[in-house]
Amino acid sequence: MSLIDIYKQYFIDFVAKNKEVGFVEEINHPMVYVKGLPGASYSEIVYFESGCVGMVTGLNGRYVEVLSFTNEPVRSGEKVSRSGDSLRIPVGEGLLGQVITPLGTSMYQNKVITGIEEYRGIESKPLPINHRERINIPLETGVSIVDMLIPLGKGQRELVIGDGNIGKTTFVLQTILRQAQLGTVCIYTGIAKKKHSIKKIEQLFDRHGIRENTIIVGSASSDPIADIYLTPYTAMTIAEYFRDKGRDVLLILDDLSAHAKYYREISLISKKFPGRDSYPGDIFYIHARLLERAGNFNINGEVSSITCLPVASSIEGDITGYIQTNLMSITDGHIFFDSADFKAGKRPAINYFLSVTRVGRQTQTPIRWGVNRELSAFLALHNKTERFIHFGAEVNEGIKSTLDMGKKVDRLFNQGSEDIYCVDIQIVLFTLLWLGVLPEEKIQDYKVKMQKSYDKDEVFRKKVTDLINSSSDFNVLLGKVSAVHRDLISFIEGGSA
């Protein structure tokens, strides 16, 4: 039996159960105006005689406003029945490793998802303050410039913002790769993406062996507008299920700028009064009620988190747009991708000076805090020095030393789209660089070799972790690494420590 046949049967069953039948009076696709259904309520699911499904989005004394979940308009005069229930999606351990639609079904036809444990409504109230905990556990992204300069914490909501096609999605996928390796449940949400883009992400997860810790919730630009609108809410509902199971969750929403545009389209078709940039007045509310559901929570004495990284697109580097500033005011900071840095060859093209993390630094150890302090102070000096020499100032030894170290730091931060590095390796590499014992041309080579040795060689891993764990702060670590740096480099290059 096809899905349409199932919905047709639902229509018959609910007519018999609720004793109510409505009739399609007006169509302004995807909005349908139904006469009748006196018992209808907001967000209730309704079934059409033809096998289509819709959701109530407005109530008027004369009609019920319904958002249709189909690309094809329904027929005028068609019968409609109400279900008496809001939209619910299946959740359970069986979703791990799956690629699903916003309605909770597999994106691949004829594939049935097993392991479903319950059905949850996609709308839920955020947990109150008495269930929330201070964010105190760091979240590793595997991306050096973020982990060292713009640290994140588990339960943080950090906006990822920048122009199109300059690395935002690459960064969030790198974060998924690192967190999935650490056992976090990772949910990638593709909002109005191309289907081949979603397939590439699925192949990336397979290639790195993290499929069983990931879920992809995707909607294509060719899907019904209602599906696109529901996509982030479905993903958040799934995240809440795993949070309630005591697991940490990383949720990527890529991207909410597109989500806002489709919601604007729905609103204008619904004849809602347009405001700034023609967006409806409740555009802030629809994103705020979504992102407030993320955080660090204490549920029955067990702490678990939903870390949310929403993505937003800017135009020509302008971060003062309506949707962008809305999201900035809702989140706990933002990571800004700069098109000028991208054109200059920096990967990732993150502008540290225009990025903010409001709660991530409180999760740092004294060593990571020391690294952050030294790097921040140096980058400010380097930026000032670069502006100074543009005026043709004479380059003395001090300026030359600063510029040379700046090149090394840039080389340290540059990494490939599928490269990720654990925090311990990042700290030791920076310490070696700060001591001046790493040649610039070997930094990238050492990064790769150190991470491979750390993953595969227990002796090297213990050497690195012991160095860090036995140091009370960054200055102590500097001294210890200085004493053994020849052994470390010899080990990396294939010699014996």
C-alpha cells in the first residue's frame, strides 16, 4: 500500500471518529482555506480526500487555514478531515545512520526505518531554567583556529555566518567528524539543499566511518515549502530524544537564512502583514523558540547537552542584515567567515577579530587559557604591524620577527577540508612553534604526522598527554616541551624518542 493510500484511509477513519468534514473553499498554493471543521486547533494535522496531508496554521471565524504538504495543489471542493493531533515524528535509536525527511521517513524510497521507540510532536516548550546547567565542558571542533581562539562549550549555541561558498558547511562537517569520533550524536540538517549535496555529506560520513553516530535530516529545494519549513524543528525534536536518553548531541542547522526565506514566502502567500525586508513580524519568534530548545540540561540528575551550530548566509560580508542580527541576538556568539580571507587563501577563512564566543572560554583549562591569551595578544600585534608597514615604514628586526611568526601561525591554522586535529596535538604544536623550533615549511607535515602518531601510537600519545596533564599552566608547559622538543621532533620524523 502506498503512502497516498494510507492517508486516504486515515481520511476515512478520522471522519468516522470525529464526525467532522470540511470542504476546500479557496486555494492559494500551498495555503488551502477550508470551510467547516469547527473543532480544528492550531498545528493540527488534517487529511484530504485525495490522500494529501496538511497542517492548520490559522483559524478564522469563516475558514481554517491549512498549509499543504504537497507540491501539487489540492482540488477545490475536496473533503477534509481533522486528526485531532499535532504533527508527530518517529524517534528512536533506529534513526542513527539514516537519511530522513522532515516527516521522519527515509529519504530513500521503499526503505523502512526500524528501531522506532516513540512518536514526538515537533513543537515542544524549551526546558525551564531549573533544568539548565552552567556550560563547563569544552566542545572540540578539530579546527585549530576555533579550538584555540574561539572555543566552544557543550550546550552552546554558536552562529556560523559568512558569504556563500567560503567554507561554512566545511567547518560544521569537520566539527561533526571530530564529535562523532568522540561518541557524540551528530545531526546534520540540510534546509533546502540540493539532493546531490546531501548525498555527498552521507558519503563523507561513510568514508570516515562515523555513520552510526550521525543522522541527516534533509529537505531539497524542490520539496514542498511545508517540508522545508519543518526541517529544523524535526531535527531539534530528534536531538531532544537523544538528550533525554542522557547523550550529548551536536545539531547543525544549515542554513536558517534559507529557512527564513521560505517562511517569508509562506507568510506572504498567507497574506500576513510584511515588515522589514518583507519578512513577517514573527520571524524572530520562530527562530528563537527553536534555538531556545538547545542548551546544557540536568534531567533527573543526569547532565546532557544539545550544542547547536546554526548557519546563516551574508551578502558581500554584511553581517548587519535582518536575519543575521536576529540570530546573533539569540545565540551565544558567532564565527565569521570572511570572503577577503578566503580569497587570500586561508582555510578556514575565519576572521578571528570579528568572531565572538560568550560562554566557551569558561570551559577552558589553564593551559588552553594561556594559549588563547598568548595567541590573541600576538594576533593583535601582528594585525597592527601589518597596517603599519603599509605606510612604507622601515622593516627592522622586531617587525620582521613579528611578520615571520605571523606566517607560521597562519600555516598552523590552515587545514584541509577533511583534516581534524585533537586539542592535545594543537597545544603541543603551538608550543613548539612558540619556542621557535618548528620551521615554517614543515608545520603542515608535522601536523599530519603528529595526529597520525597520536591516533596509532600509544607511547607517543602518552608522552603528549603526560606533558599537558603535568603542567599547571602554559608557561610550565613551555619549559617542559623545551626540555624534550628534540625527542618529540625525532619521534615525529620517524626516529626513536
